[in-house]
Amino acid sequence: MNIFKFGGASVNSADGVRNFVKIVQSYREETIIVLSAMGKTTNALEEIVEAFFNKNDQDSKLLAVKQYHLSIVNELFPKKEDAVYEKIEVLFNQLSQYLEKEPSLCFEFEYDQIVSFGELISTTIVSEFLRLSGRPNKWVDIRTCLKTDDTYKEGRIDWKLSEKLVSQTFSFNSTFVYITQGFIGGTKTNQTTTLGREGSDYSAAILSYILDADKLAIWKDVPGIMNADPKWLPDAQKLERITYQEAIELAFYGAKVIHPKTIQPIKKKKIPLQVRSFLDLNESGTLISTASKKLDYLLPVYIQKKDQVLISIRPIDFSFILEEKLSSLFSLFAKHRVKVNLIQNSAISFSVCVDNSDRRLKELIEEISIDFEVKYNDDLELITIRHHNQEAVERMTKGREILLEQRSRDTAQFVLV
Ligand SMILES: Nc1ncnc2c1ncn2[C@@H]1O[C@H](COP(=O)(O)OP(=O)(O)O)[C@@H](O)[C@H]1O
Ligand SMILES: N[C@@H](CC(=O)OP(=O)(O)O)C(=O)O
């Protein structure tokens, strides 16, 4: 059985959906398709969440999201009596009714209830179009079987319960093709959760693990995993084959092409993962698997993270930064769920480079400032080079101010102004 994950970029237009159907039609094996919201819908829904809390402009924002989806539906389904129209109307009505109520005090909870509609809508449209194109399939509401705790916005998987329910749900008793949502899940009490932005890759990996998939393919708008984002460095080259370990490292350092949590589940069961192009079906993509002789290890890989903040922290009483202080500092980062990208400590100060995650970071800095003197620079860039050499380092740093630098055998990192 194959598991395919298609992201928002692959189905951002009617032509995209047609191309998706063409790909699915070319496979005859049992297949589960995990799909994200269309195009930039999740960003648009995030704006609606903000508007919901601030009670401004939410109706016009919702209308724009509806019109975007209807323009795709109108192009794909010429018959206005097609069931898809009613299904989409029901979903938009549910969302619109939800937005009429007063928000609760939990931003994260409300976020998940609203943002999850992107995937519910996209999967409904695509499932109906696949059926219309002559490929019967079953639409699954993943919230009924992919179970998480109630950490809204970053639901943690309840593996035991999910294993049982997912195996029951995807039995292939009456269909060859399932279509379901990435990114979203449900609690035991059936509240909707999300798994973190760009989490659909992770959803596909979880299903692959639970169902012992033969292969997971993640379809992207690039030929595969490259040694840099080709939108940033146009001379980037494709990596033919990399190990799970290397893929984890690349994702961890911020290579946007794959969600960092994706590799762990498939590595455990040695399920091969192919990252391949939905634009060029002759392109073999990148194969992520166990080590073999033919690995593109030594090509330098460049990873750029923008909008970074470098925070320097020192105890107000100039005491040494020792284990106890470090542990209390780390627990604050964990509490505010701010991901640390780089750490450097000296006798009396401690520097960390983090993503600029607006409200969480502000709250973290406020809390740290109670016991520590905090200074920070924002709008920085963190460049990571895996398998660095002199030429690669010069390419990245020439003519730039380096605020912090760290090198290990495999990895060099630079915080640049
Ligand atoms: N090392 C890399 N190799 C390939 N693509 C990369 C890399 N780093 C970043 N990207 C970017 O990742 C994008 C694909 O990921 P994403 O937009 O999240 O896809 P999707 O929405 O389909 O999940 C590419 O368009 C590319 O710009
Ligand atoms: N729609 C969600 C989940 C996701 O993974 O999307 P994509 O596959 O388009 O990156 C998001 O944008 O975060």
C-alpha cells in the first residue's frame, strides 16, 4: 500500500487538482492520500482567527476564502447539481456559524477549530473530483481516528489509541483509494486539534507507520530535496539519495521542504520516503532510506532561516550561568513553546537564536526579564551549512556581519545581520 501526501501548492487551482487526479489515476495499488488545505488557505484562515478575536473584518475575509474555493469548484464541476456544491456549502455554513459566537479565552483552541476547515474543504473537493473522474474513493474524517492530547495548535499523538482506530478505519475492505486530511486530528472527546504548521507531512508519516505502508511519497513543486531552497539559490542541485539521519538533520536545521517530525516514524519501520515532483513525473525525486553506498552526503547543503532573534541573557547579579540557571531558563523556553535554533553560553551570559514567534516570544522575554538582564537583536538570518568547506562558508558569509558562529565537524552555523 502506498501513502501519498499532496501539499497546498499541488492543489492551489483547478489545473492543480486535474494534475493531482492524473497522478492518482496512474497508480493501481491501494493508496491513501493525505492532503493539505488548498494554496495559502491556512494563512487566510489564520487571519480569520485574528479577526475573530479582534471582531473586525472577519466576514469579508471568510468571503474571500469561500470565493477562492468556489472558483476552483465552478471550474471543475460544470453541473451545478453536483453533490460537491452542497457539501462545500455545509462546511462554509458551519464555519460561518462558529465565527458568530464569542471566542473563548483559549486562543489555541479557537485556532484549531477554525483553521482545520482548510483541510476539510480541500479533501471534500478533491475526493468529489476524483470520483467524477472515474476513480471511486472514500473520504475519511481523520479526526475520528488520529487521536491527540489537548495541546491545541500542537497536538501530541496518542499512539496507542490512534494505532487501533487508524487500522480499523483504513481497512481497504470496500475501496482502493482513501482521501483524508493532513495537519488535523481530534482529542478523545472529539475536539479538533492541529499538529503544528506544515504538519501534513507528519500526518502522512504517522499513517505510514501505523499501517506499515510499503512507501510514502511526498509530492512537491520541486524535483526533490535540493542542497538549498532553489527559490533562494537557483543553482541548487538535487540530492538523489539521503539517509533518514541526514533528512532529520536537514529538517531540524530548517530545510522547509519537509516537516521535522516526519522522518522519525518512518525511520522506525524503515519505510522508504520519496520526495518527488508533481510537476515532472519523469523526475525520480529524492529517496530517503537507510544508508547505502550511493549517498550525496558531501555536497554542502545550505539552509536559510530568516526572521531570527538573538537573545543574550545574563543574571542580574552577574553570578555564573550554571546548570541550575540553565535548567530554569530551558524550562521557560519549553513553557512558552519557543524553539531554540542555536545556543552558546559563557561564564556569565547565555545566547540563543530563536524564530520570531510574535506573542510567545514577547511573553517569554517578559518572564525571563524578572531574573535576568535580557538584550536582543531581531531581523537576523541564521545560515546553516551541512558538510561545510571553506568555499561554502565564504559563499554564505562574505561581506556580512557575523554576530555568532558555531562549527562542528558536519555543521557550521552563522547568525548574520
Ligand atoms: N532543500 C530544499 N529542497 C527543495 N525545496 C526546498 C528546500 N528548502 C526549502 N524548499 C522549499 O520547499 C518548497 C516545498 O515545500 P512546501 O511549500 O512546504 O510544500 P507543500 O506546501 O507542498 O507541502 C519548495 O517550493 C522550496 O521552495
Ligand atoms: N495546511 C497546513 C498544513 C500543511 O502541511 O500544509 P502544506 O502541506 O501546504 O505545507 C499549513 O499550511 O500549515
